[in-house]
Amino acid sequence: MSATSSVPAWKRKSTLVMLAILAALAVFGTTTQTWLHVSIAQGAVQQSDLNIPGSKAAVAVSALALVALAGALAVTIAGRVARIITGVIVLLAAAGIIVVVLGVLADPSAAAMAEVGKATGVVGVASNAATTWFPVAAVIAAAVLALAAVLILWAGRGWTVRSKYDAAAAPGAQPAPGAPIDEVDSWDRLSRGDDPTA
């Protein structure tokens, strides 16, 4: 049985990174949809034709989703220390998304105020804003993203080193006898004072 097959799927690097990427994309995808339906009070007339997407109702969510996506992608090539840093960044981005979206859900009228002001030309116009299900979906996706980040931080401690540069940095690591030497290996040996032509 191979080492990879003995590791549970939920601990594998490929599984957790893919989960984080999909969750970040899901959050970003919700921001392209309508988050708020607004009825604007103008005298005795009610207008219900203003729909506000998540990218305008909560600008920070789109930015944080992109940060989380970049962090999840960076995990695929990060070493041990960089993996911890990027994992923490992804976790903080997920937490930030949840906080911002909960603010929109708690007070949709305040979240809609800027767009209502642009639509009416008057700042502070009273509006009756209602949320759609997309902010809730964003919170769920962000919670999955946070879970993936926590699992990356926890399970990532046991992930094997994939890079030959990381392997070379390991104590006592030496190239196998008779292994082919490329230009990079030659430069590494020269920097250690060895003659690669010997």
C-alpha cells in the first residue's frame, strides 16, 4: 500500500487545497449575484427596481475572496513555513468575509445606502432593503473556507516535502549516488565548495 493511499482523503494536500479553492470561488461567485432588493421611498411613490450585487453591497468580500484564492493556490507550492503563513492568511480572509457578510445581513439598509444615494442622487434616502439568499450562501462558503484553512494548518504538518530544494535543506539529505546532476545541482555543489566535475 502506498503512503498516499494510507492517508485519509480529508488529510491530503490535493483535497484540502481544492476545497479551499472551490470555497473561495464560491464566495466570489456569490458577489456577482444580487444580494439586496431595495424599495426606495420617494414621497408617496415606492420604487422596487434597485437590485444591488454583492460586489457593491460588500466590496471587501470580493477582495477577501481573491486573497483567499491566491493563498490557497500558494499552498500548493509553499514550503512548511510559507504554508503556515498562507494558511493563516486564508483563515483570516474567511473570518473577514463572515464578519462583513453578517454585517450586511444584520443591517441591509445601511449596506444599500451608498448605491441608493447613487441611484437617487440624494444621500441618506430612506430605503426598504431586503437580502436575498446569496449572502447566506457566502457565509456558508466562507465557513467551509475557514474549515479548509484550519485543516491545512493542522494536516499540513505531516505533508511530505515535494521540492528537491526543500529535501536538500533537510538535515543529512544527500543526492542519491549515480543520480543525474543538472545545472541547478551543479551550482548548489559549487556553492558548498564541491567540484561537480570531479
